Amino acid sequence: MTLLITAFAAIIATIAWYNVKADRKLGTLALMYWGASLMWLVDSVVEYIEAGAEFFTPETADMINDSYLGLSVVVLGLIIWTVVLLVKDPEGKVRAALSHK
């Protein structure tokens, strides 16, 4: 489930990046999600090698935990992306708002 959730987030971020005419800000988010998807893919392959056919019949509790972990990764990626945008402040809006006091 973690792989599916992060892969869907990566696909959605990539489509959004492509439709906004290669906006660099969305590219960062897409790359973070593709990196997470690659990490979960490697984890799934290793788990399949270790567990064999049992890998395809997970318990319900394991699926719920994996879903929660996948959603947590997506939310954490959004939080990190937001912090990066606020620190870089590419359009100077944060700096203007803070110096307007």
C-alpha cells in the first residue's frame, strides 16, 4: 500500500508539474514522491524475496498500517515541500509580508 500511495502521489505531482509548464516548485515535490516510490519499490522487492508468495496475501492489520504509513509519507512530503518554498521564497512574497510591518 505504501508503494501504491506514493506512486499515485508521484504521478499526480508529475501531471501537475507538466500542466503548469515545468514549474520548478512542483518539480521538487514530484521528485520527492518519485524518490519515495523508488524506496518502497526496493523494499517490496526485498520483502518478496524474503517472504515469497506470502507477500501477496497480507493481513488486514498490515494493510491498514501500510496505508497509514503511505499517507504519512505523502503528508510529510507536502510539509517539507512547503517549508522549502517558504525558506526559498522564490517570488519574495514572504519577505515582503514580513518587512511590511
